[in-house]
Amino acid sequence: MNKGRIEAFSDGVIAIIITIMVLELKIPHEKSELKDLLSLWPVFLSYVLSFIYVGIYWNNHHHMFTVVNKVNGAILWANMHLLFWLSMIPFATGWMGENHFAPATMALYGFVMFMNAIAYSILSNLLIKHHGSDSLLSRAMGKGLKGKVSVACYITAIPSAFINVWISGGLFVLVALLWLIPDKRIENIILKENQHSS
Amino acid sequence: MNKGRIEAFSDGVIAIIITIMVLELKIPHEKSELKDLLSLWPVFLSYVLSFIYVGIYWNNHHHMFTVVNKVNGAILWANMHLLFWLSMIPFATGWMGENHFAPATMALYGFVMFMNAIAYSILSNLLIKHHGSDSLLSRAMGKGLKGKVSVACYITAIPSAFINVWISGGLFVLVALLWLIPDKRIENIILKENQHSS
Amino acid sequence: MNKGRIEAFSDGVIAIIITIMVLELKIPHEKSELKDLLSLWPVFLSYVLSFIYVGIYWNNHHHMFTVVNKVNGAILWANMHLLFWLSMIPFATGWMGENHFAPATMALYGFVMFMNAIAYSILSNLLIKHHGSDSLLSRAMGKGLKGKVSVACYITAIPSAFINVWISGGLFVLVALLWLIPDKRIENIILKENQHSS
Amino acid sequence: MNKGRIEAFSDGVIAIIITIMVLELKIPHEKSELKDLLSLWPVFLSYVLSFIYVGIYWNNHHHMFTVVNKVNGAILWANMHLLFWLSMIPFATGWMGENHFAPATMALYGFVMFMNAIAYSILSNLLIKHHGSDSLLSRAMGKGLKGKVSVACYITAIPSAFINVWISGGLFVLVALLWLIPDKRIENIILKENQHSS
């Protein structure tokens, strides 16, 4: 079975999710001065954060699938499951932004991010299992340390929101930075592979 | 004529349909506590159900087209007809969720699902006819038993909604499960084919 | 320059346009009986008509590009111009449906369809010019009789709407039928070409 | 790493952005005469302008990537950064249209366009650096004079909006025309390259 169409479909859904979020940034009706934009900052800030998160997911999905060479039914559904939780991000983002980062909204955001991390990990585990533990994919994915740290951060961020929203917010930014810092892992392994084979 | 673009267009439309549905999950305005999310459960539940349904359609469409190698004008229109009924799913889902699974809304949902099943069956019959009864596609599709059972369930679910919504709801979940259980049919036939030819 | 990405981008825009139209079919809030759906029939009917129209455009675009093998800057912009007028269809459709096919709304619908026909004809002329008059594309496109009849219908439909909306409505349905009836032209020419070369 | 999926994802996001903008063109509710469309002209005009701008970005992105043959992580993020600012265009367009080109809304429009130009320039610089200064890409991009003139126009347009909105408006139209006038640069270089190698 071909991986091309699963990539195309995921790209489509992720592209829509990332763009739908911007619809939450509602035009201030009957207000046309620069200061009227100020009240939008929490919505804008939460949009920026979620844009980066969705971008990270697309990026990782893209990287992972460059070393995938076969898929099966279970993988299709694991991917669909990931898309489901990604599709919850605009809702969580909008609720958080609109309520100026109120505790419950940040806890929900953490929960949605946690579910996304779990869904991604299910998908990557199924892919590794399908390709074998000595496959290029398996070596490229490594131990998934970053993923585990992220999950720990989300688990901490959920209850923390009710104590101090700044802790949760800090953890969300931390996870984003963790993934934004370039990860040469997959790129290096592919590079080595090419050198070996040539 | 190339099948690539019909796949790409279908992927695009299905990706948008699946993502548009989430817009029905409206943010509870000026409410920022966890208990405010509780009132959203019927909308959320109907979203989950429809997400799975649309996922099943994408999955089956994807599987079927892996063994398609030619299309014609009638097939393009049969595909468009399927996309039309798929595009009705967000409306039916939203109406059902918003009205807490009221009888008429569940009957409409059943009707939309029924029309989708019919549209899918027209598409697959045209494809089989175009490829010949001894084609890989024809053997892969088999007798379409699952499709027939689904149609029977939808036909039962429509009037049942006015007697007891739980019957219809149960039937919708049943059909979803029927398709979620892995169907090795197409995968096996392709596998055998590859073994034969090698 | 490659035609693949212009196809992909057009597919994306057309897929979104066709799906955005369904958003006009608004859920009847706080109404959950079958009879509450009755008031939606003009919106539904105009959605069906526009779905078919956009489907025809996608279909023709798809057919035409199967015989295109090169594009240039002017063609990219002619394609963008077509996408612009296609993007006006949801607005014209929504206005017409919401106002139960009022004269002015049908005149606007006719105008938007007229502009789409003009935009499509500019695109196909540029493509023919770029490929040469003895190219496969040029022969496949023929004299464009259908296109000319369509334009004549739209020009008639615009003023007719203010006399009797049924005339305009009839003309819109006529044009749709004209294009829905299978057009073997391009398919036949490709078929012949393949026979010649083999 | 393959450039195909970055192109596909960008196409998806840009297709959605260009189509989402049309949603700002809201149907005049309970008004069904031609004169009711007149009040929409500022929204329509700003839609046309932004459609052309987004079209230019897609066009340039498309042209640039035809000569790209490798990407890395930093390029993926630079592309994501460009998509972020492109996603701000519907908001800026809607605000400007709804407020009949009020000074602050035009200044914001200029700012968003300025950020897009910066994001595009970061992306193209990273691509040139990745391909080397003697690469086909590098020669095709040239000195980027048009880009510099555009940035200068945007910088001028932002404060000018508070003096006279016609200055800013004129500058926006000027930049659009600057890019609409066919740019044979990349096409010529590819043409020459093909002649050299053959």
C-alpha cells in the first residue's frame, strides 16, 4: 500500500486545521483604531503558540514519513486518530485565547496536547513495528526522549493550571522550544545511510 | 485518464469535510470553567461518530483506488456524487448534536448515511464494470456484504429513530464497528497477486 | 515549468469552494423536527445547482490539463483569474438561496457564471496558443461550441431574471445538463492518438 | 529530504487562505436588490487586492521551488513562518474592508504585507545559502530588486496611512502591479540552462 495518499490527506487536514485557527482571531467590529487591536493579544498569542505546535506536528510527521516505505490498515487508523486530536487544537486554542488563559482552559489545552502526543506515539510505534526494529525508520526514531519529556510536561501542566497558569504556560512554551531546536537525528541517519550505500 | 487527480481532489474535499465538522463544536462564550464543557457532550459525541464515518469512507476510497488503474467521465461524476453526500454529513451531524439526538435529527443522519452508502456503491459498481469482472479490482471488492448490511442498518435506523433513538444510535455504532474491524480482503488479494506474479 | 503544482493548487481551491458552499446550509437552531427542514429547500436547491457547476468546472479543468504539457506565467494568472470567479460562486449561491431566487440574486448568479465562462475561455485560449494550433490540446478542445452556447445562455439569463425568474432558472439548468451529458471529445482524441502512435 | 511535501502543504495552506478571505464578503441578509450589493464594494475591493497579493506569493513560491532541489529543517520553518504571515492576510483584509479603508486598518495591512515580504526574503536567503551561490536557484533569484522596492513601499505605506489613505492605497496597488508584470527572469535562466546542457 502506498504512503503517498496518507501523506496527502494528512497534509490537507493539517493545512485546514492550522488555517481554521486564524478564524478565531475575529475582526473587532465597528472599531477601526490601532488600540482596538490590543484586546486581541490573548487570542493572537494563543494562535501563535498553536501554530507552532501544529507546525511541529507537521514537521515531525513529514520527517517520519520520509523514512516510511509501507503502511497498513492499523497505521491508517492510527494516523486518523492523530488527526482527530489535532482537530481539537483550534477549539482548545480559541477557548484559551477568548478567556485570557483562564485555569480550566489551560488545563484543557494541556489535555488536548497530551492526547496528541499519545496519538503520535501510537502512530510511530505501529510504524516501527511494521518496519522492524532494525529498519532505517526504527533507528531514525531512536528512543523518543523528546516525546517522553513532552508528555511529562503536559501531565504536569494540567493540574498546575489550577495553581498558577504561568507554570502551565511556561511548560507549553518549553515543549515548543524543545522541538523547535533543530533535531538532526533523522537527517543524519539518512545521510549516513546514503554514504554507506554509495 | 489518470486516477491521480481524482484521488487528490477527493482527498481535498474529504479533508475539508472532516475538519469543517469541528467548527460545530462551538466555544462556550464567556464561560471558562470545566463544567461549561459538559453541555458540549452531544456535539462532541456526534463529531466523534461522524469523524469515524468520514474516516471509514476515506479509508475505503483509498483502498479501492489502490487497485483502480483507469477512470472515465461517468466515474468522475459518480465520485462527485459521493462527495456531495459526504458534504451533507457536517450538516446532519451538527443538527443531531445540537438537538441532543432528537428523533428527526437521527432519522436525517440515517438518511444521509444511506445516501452515502448508495453513492459509494454506484461508484464501486461503475469501477468494477470499467475494469471487467475478472480484474484485480473486481476480485478485491468481492460481494460487498458489509455494504449491504450497512444499507440494511440505515434503512432500519431511519424509522426506528421515531420509536426509540437508542435503536438508531446503536445501529450507527454497529455499522461503524463493522467497518473499523480490519478488513484484510483487499490487502490479501494484492498480496496474493504479487506472489503470483513473482 | 511543471503543470503538477498548478493542478494541485487548483484542486485545493476548488475543493474548498465546493465545500464552503455547504456552510450556507445553516442548521435550523432550536428546531428539531422534519418540517423545520422544509424552509431550507431554496438553499439546498441552489447548493445542488452550484455543486454541479463547480463539479463541471473541475471536470473540464481536469480533462483539459491531461493534455497540457507546459505552462507559463500568463497561464498561471489566467488560472488564478478563473479561481477568483469560482470563489464568487458561494456568495452568489448563498444570496440566491437565502432570498428564494429573487430576481436580482439570479441576475448576479448569471453574471458570476458568465465571468467564470469568460475566465475559462481565456485560460483555454492561452493554453492552445502556448501549445500551437496543431497540438493534441488544440484538437481536443475543438471549436468550443458548448462554451459559446453557455455564454449565450448566461447573457440571456441576466436580464430575463427581472422579467421571469423561471426563464433564468431554466437556462441555468439547461447549461448544467449540456455539460453533464458525457462529452467524449477529449477522451476520443486521446484514444485515437494512442492508437496512431502504437 | 524531498521538496514535494513542503510544496503540497504550502499549496494547501495558501489555497485555504485565499478561499477563507471570500467568507468576509458576507451576504446582505434580508436584502435582495442589486443596490444592496453597493455597500459591499470596500470589502470586495480589498478582497480583490488580497487575492492578487496571495496569488503573487503562490506564483513566486511556485517559481522559486521549481529550481529548489533540497530542503532542510531551517527551510521548513522559514516556510512555516511565511505561511503564518500569509494567514494574517484574511484578518487584515477583512478589517480594512469592513472599515472602508480607515487609516489604522491600512497601516495594519501594510505591516502584515511588510512581514510577509520579510518572511519570503528569509526563506529565499536560506534556500540560496543551502544551494550555494553558484547554483541555478541563486542565479535565478538575482538581486531581488523587486523585493527591496516592495519592502520600501510597505515601510512608506504604514505611516502614510495616517496622513492620507490614498498614498498607502496607491503604494499597495503599485507593488501588486510591479509583480503582476511578467518576470521572465527565472523562466529565462531555466531556458538557458537547458540549452547549455543540451
